[in-house]
Amino acid sequence: MPYHHTELIRLLEQRNHIFPSDPVSITEILRQADGTPEAKLHRRAQLIDRDQNIAQRLAQHQRRLRLAQRIASSAWFAIGLLGTYQLMQHSSLNFMLILVGILGSNTIMLIIWLISLTQKPHSPSIPFWLASGSLKDRISQALIEHDSQTALLPQFRWTRGRISHQLALCGLAGMFSASLMLLTVRQYQFNWQSTLLSDQHFAQIIHALAWLPAQLGFATPTPDIIAAARNHYHSEHAATWGILLLSSILCYGIAPRLIAWLICWQQSRRHPLALNLALPYYQNIIQKWQQQIIDDDSDYQPDRPIIAPTKIPLNHTGAHWAILLEAPDAPDNWYSHILGQDWTNKGSIVERAQLADLITELTAQPVQLLIGIRAKQTPDRGIVRQISKLAQAAQHNIIIQLLPSNPSSQTPAEQERRAQWQQVLHEHGWNGLN
């Protein structure tokens, strides 16, 4: 699910889709986050899809695909059942024709699948509704495009093979069920006919066909029974031919398909779908996270010592608290959906006693602390000193949210105050959110 969600976000962002959260801001937030690039990209997708609308659409799409797969499996079982029922309508049957009718197409498809393993996956055609642009919903278009691109991946051939073998197994199960039912409730007679094959040749074919069932304990026709069945029907030998028919379906139809299904299932687990980090889209994001500013030697001047900000643990399992410092006019839900976490509102710190009580609580348990500050307020020594005390007490770092976040318009004075705060956060190594 994370792979599909992240890829869907990529396709939608390339289509200029409007998200609940600004991708640029989320990318900047995750600059100081822990984790591998792939893990951070998955987290980025979750934060961009803040209202989970895209994730829900993806889940609905995958449920529809699973439903279609179940319907297709049922249809293949019904086709196998009804097809075999029609094939065995007559009481007198030619053994080889019945066997070829049941296993012939399945064997050909299995051979084609084996050959396809030696070839590169071909590019599937884009559905006509996507090519024509008839789907006005961007998310629906991205879902179809994502399915088409996923089908091109080398790993997906195992998933595709697993699905095809599952459908074939359902069809074979229907054939076996119909054969077993009809052989149980009806009296059949079997014979064989051939213009070119002699009794000896046909006996050799049947002997080779019956070798594996015989190893498994099934009764098989003897040379005398085989010779007697040429152009003649014998009711006393019908059970032997019927058992050979059923055992052949099991040994040469169901068993190879089941083995192929297990191989595809194992390979799909060994080679899960993973993000292609070489794509320009992902490379651009990763480079932003790794970007460093290097001064030119000709005009180098030593900067003030800067404390590197601590990494933000995205999967922190402790408490998440949100407080306000001298920001009484902040909205009630100012902390909602920040970093995709559920924050506990600890109110506004106004008095020294409140600050002391909070510091005592922070030292008693691991807490990730979110501090809301008015961006238009001057970062004076008093408030910086309060933040320093909280940063020392918090065991799982602090995150500063400048309020309002992502303002639509700013006066020059407000822009200057925000820049001053950014400088203060940078100097003290505090993680800040715009």
C-alpha cells in the first residue's frame, strides 16, 4: 500500500493536482526527518494526503480489483464445470478426445507462460478511456496510469503469473468437479480409435500417461484393457479409464498449475514493488534533502557556530504535546495534522509557574513537543530562553510552528520578523515549520 500511495501522489503532483497540504512545505519539513529516502518519501505522501482522500480512493480501487478477481475466478470455475458437463453428455466417450478437450488448452497456456519468462515484459496498451481523456477526474486517470506503469515492472510478472495460475486452477477445479460428479452418477463407456496408431503404439502412450498416477497409487489400464478398448466399449473396464481420467487431471493439470502458482507467490514476496528512486521526480526531492551550501574559497568568511538540528523521529511512539507561547490569538486547531501526528493540546503557557510545571512533566516521560509561536512577534531573549528550557527538558526534541503557517500575504515587517525567527531557530538547532 505505501508504494502504490506514493506513486499515486507522484502522478498527481506531475498533473498539477491540488493537495490538502503544500508538497513544497512538506518536503522542507522532512529535510530534518530520520529514515531512509524511501521511508521519507512514503511519509511525505502521507503528509501531502492529509485528509486521506487519495488513500481512500486507492483503497476503493484495490477493493474493486480484488472483487473483479474473485468474479473472474468464479467465472472460470463455472466455465470449466459447464464445459466439461457438455463434453461428457454422451455415455460413450473417446478417452483421448475427452482428455485433450479437458487438458489441451490448459497445457498450451502453461507452456506459453513458461516461454514468457524468458522474454522482457511488453508494454500494455493504455485503456481507451485514459487515452481519450474521457475520465475527467484526475485521481481516476492517475489510478489507471499507475496500473499501466506497474504492469511494466519486472517484479509484476510474478503477480500477473500468480493471478493467471489462480484463474487456471479455478477452471481445472471446475473440470475435475464435473468429471467426478458425472463419473459418480452416470455409467460411461470408454474406447479409443486411431488410423495411424497400432495397439502397441497406443499402449505405450497410455503407459507413459499412467506412469505418474500409478506412482501415486491410482489404478491404470493394463495392456489387455487398452487393446480391448480399440473401437469397442466395455462397461467392466469403464471405472479404470475413469480413474485414469481423473488422476490425469490432477497430475497433469492441477499439480503443475499449483506448483507454478507457488513459484509466482514466492517470487512476488521475494521481489516486492519498490520505488524507482532514479526517476527525476524522486531525485529532485532527495537532492533537496541532501542539498548543502558550500562557500567559494575566494570570499570565504567563517560563520557563527551553528548547532545542527536534531532529526525529527517520524515514528515516535511516545506522547505528542502541543503548547502555545505568547500566542493567545492562535486558532483552536492550530496543531491539527502537523507531521501527520495526533497532538495533545496542553494549552497556552503564560506564567512562569505554568512553564515550570510543564518542564517537570517533560522530564518525567518521553515527549515530542510542538511549540506554537506568533511569527510577527520579535524573538526577544525572554521567549528564546523559555524555548531553550523546554528544549532541554523534552526527551524527543521540539518542533517550532510559526503562526500563522503558510500565510497568504505578509507585510514587509512580518516577513522580516519571520526571517529573524528562522535565523534564531537555525542558530540554536531547533526544527522549525513555516
